Amino acid sequence: MIERLLDGERQLGGEESRRAIGDILAASDALAGCLDETGKQWLEKLGDAYGRRERSVMEAAFREGFCQAVLLALDVLAYQADLPED
């Protein structure tokens, strides 16, 4: 299970995410064609910053979700420990 959770190759977001990535890349290419070298450098910096932001958000969401799952598991264990034995 841990290996599955840490699998960075898995595509999150499914088909909608793939379409959005395609749209982003197409718009970025079209915009780059309209810019001078300075503009292209700024566009690349913007893309890099956006990528870093997305990675940090995904990592934070993973950590939060994992912690919530552990807390839920602890609640289940505590509940089971309080059940009378048959």
C-alpha cells in the first residue's frame, strides 16, 4: 500500500487532468510564439513557479490525507478495543 501511495508515476486527476495539461501546453506554446526572448524567459519562470506550487500543494494534500487516514484507523482500533468479547 505504501508503494502505491508513493508512486509518483501515477497520473492524478484522470482524463480531465490530461486534457488540462494538453490545454496548458498548447497555450504556452502559442504564447511563446508571440513573445521575444525576454518574454519567453518570463513565461518559463512562470511555468516553473506554477509547477513548484502544484507539487507543494499535492504533497501537503497527501500528508493531510494520510494523517486523517491514520487518525480514522486509530478511532476504529479504539472502538474495537471497547467492544465486549463474545
